[in-house]
Amino acid sequence: MRTITVIGTGYVGLVSGAGISDFGHRVICADIQVEKINDLINGVIPIYEPGLEELVIRNTAAGRLSFTADIPDAIKKADVVYIAVGTPESKSGEADMTAVWTVAKTIAKNLNDYKVICTKSTVTIGTGKKICEIIDKHRDPNVDYDYVSNPEFLREGAAVEDFTHPDRVIIGSTSERAFEIMKDVFRPLYVNETPIIHTNIQTAEMIKYASNAYLALKISYINEIANLCENVDADVHVVAKAMGIDGRISPKFLHPGPGFGGSCFPKDTKALAYTAGKLNSPLRTINAAIETNIAQKKRMVEKLKILMDGSFKGKLIAVLGLSFKPQTNDIRESPAIDMIEALLNEGAVVKAYDPVAMDEMRLKFPDIQYLNTWEAAVEASQAMVIMTDWNEFRGLNISKLKELMAQPVVLDTRNVLSMEELQYHGFRYDNVGRKGKSSG
């Protein structure tokens, strides 16, 4: 058993810390936010993630997982120190590394014996070198350390499963000693023959960005194909299914919709494009994916406007789904934000419902109406738009929907509703990449 300190109890830090403790190690999750730490100590989980609460409770009860706001003490107790703080997007598109540099300096000042310093945050390429420079500047020269890049590949909504059963583990380090320690941290996975890939630091940093950017590229690609399908009377679902059968392509991330969001894809594509541009090695495909994603979100607004005869002014519109994807309460870069902003800017009255993300969206839009059921949200509305493909929206009773709405107008940006049923009940509707703009 090793002692691992994870600095940062956000999405990545909390899932990683709880997951590592489940491997049998002692984990200390540390954060400067005292209120958040007190909540975690009392069993209050700050994010919605299936399976995470159970993981935290089980390992806390077993004595393997603990929480503290005393970061220096947590560093001193650790064999491995993870940096898992946020790297939000700056105005230029570059990742804001301020928190990472601050943590690196804190680690340096509290190195009391040999430790492996490991970055879990999504960081720009070249971060490892700068972290080492900061640590070398502020540490006791008599105390040694090694640095490792260990990027995460967690899907929100499936993060616990992804951490405990990953496709691969990336360990970027030039130190054989550090690599063996990290192998020991992930020994349960190693025993199960999960690929553990040993690279240098820069390669590990690049793998993270390259992976996320490629997935974002696939989403933007299928969205553009979906838009073309609408113009040539093709069905994008059949197109995507046939494409996905090809082993060279795979069906993953070939789901058309209103554009990608979340904490990773928008930020990471921009950060990678920024870095590439700075090095005079532009990534034209990634730049195009970024532009396509912005355009797709605007296209959804235009679709709804066409359904409503060109105007939102004074109309009561229901928005179902606020998180950027199902099984999470994360609204960062959610397409629902763009939709709601456009509706409000053009004089609409908005009612909204989401199974778990309403508290988060309320912080951004405090003045719209939040209802506790989809039925209450759509009642008396003159249009309804589905922005997130929660399972409960897939089972909407179309007949009941029509009874509740003042006007039968639906924009299904996730293609979860039956076009045949909508047409049968006389809805005016639209979706993404399938023919059928209305029956009425």
C-alpha cells in the first residue's frame, strides 16, 4: 500500500482519488476549498457521477480515503503527489495554467523526502518541463523527486467505470524508478493485463490532447454529414450505422446532435490549436472542427426559429435537458446554454427541466423557470426543444406531450423521438440529419 495525495477535488481529482483508494492504496484528497472538504468528510459529493458516491463511502469507511484542507501536510505524508487542479480556457484559447503553477510551488516547498510528482490535470504540452523548473527553483536541493505525466481519459457519466476498467494507462516519465512506482499504483490493472504504456513526458501530454481532439473531430464530422443528409433526403442514422460497421472507423462518436460541450472537448481542441499555431504548425482539421461545432450550435437555434415562423418574441418555450450529456450535472459548454441565451436575447419566455443539472444552470440563468418534471416544463408551451438525450426523454408520451403543449412544435436535437409518432399526432418538428420538417 502506498500513500497518494491528490491535490484538487474537482471532477478528475475526486474520481481519481476514490478510484486509486479502491485499488487498495491510502489516498488523501486535498483542496483549498474548506467548505467542499467539509462536505466530502460528511459524505456530500459535489458532482453527479453514477457510482461515485458509493465508491467514496466504501473507501472512506475502509479508512483508505480521507479529505483535508491542509495541503502541506498531505504532501509531506505522500509517496506520490497528484496534481488534479483545473486548467480552464483563457480568453486566447490557451489553457490557464495558474493553478498548476501554484500547486507545483506548494509541492516544492513541502518536499520532505523522495516523491513522485504526477500530473493528472489536462495540461498544455511542455507543462512537465515547467513544473520541474518550478520545483527545482523552490525545493530543498537535498530532497529528490521524479516527475510523471499520467493523463486521464474519463467520460463524464461513466467515469468510475472508465477509471477502474480503462482501455489503457499512460505513464510519461524518463525515470525507471518513477515508472515502477506508478506501475505499483495501478497494479490491479496491470495484473488484469490493461495496457500500461511507458512514454516520455511530452508524448504522454500529446496523447491526451490528440485523443480528445480526434473524438471532437469525429463529432463535428458526423454533424456536418447530418446537415448534408437533410439536404439530400438521406438518413444520418443509417449512414452512421453503416460507417460504424467498418472496423477502420468504429461506431463510437458518430452520433449527430447540437454540437459537443463539456469540460474537455471544447477546451482541449482550442488549447491544442493554440499550441500548434504558436509553433507554426497549424492543425487545420482541428480548427475546422472547432468552427463546425460553433456553427452547429447556431444551426440548432435557426432550426427552432424556422419552426416558429421566424420569431421567438413573446413565445413560451420549453427546454428539456441542460447538461452537456446525460448522466452528469456538468453544464460547461452545454449546447443548451447557447439555445437559452438565444431565446432570451430574442424575447422568449423559457421553462426548463433536467433530471440533475438544474441547480447548476440556475447559477447561470437565475430568472428562467425551472420545473421538476418534463410535463410541467412543456405545459402551455408554444414549442419544446430537447437538448440532452436523457433516457426519460426517449420515452416521452407523444400523445400526452401534444395535450400539454399550447402548440405542437418540437425540435429534437438528439434524435430521440419517433418521427412517425410526431407526424401521426400532427406535430411540426425537426431533428438532425433526418427528413421530416413537419406534418402540420
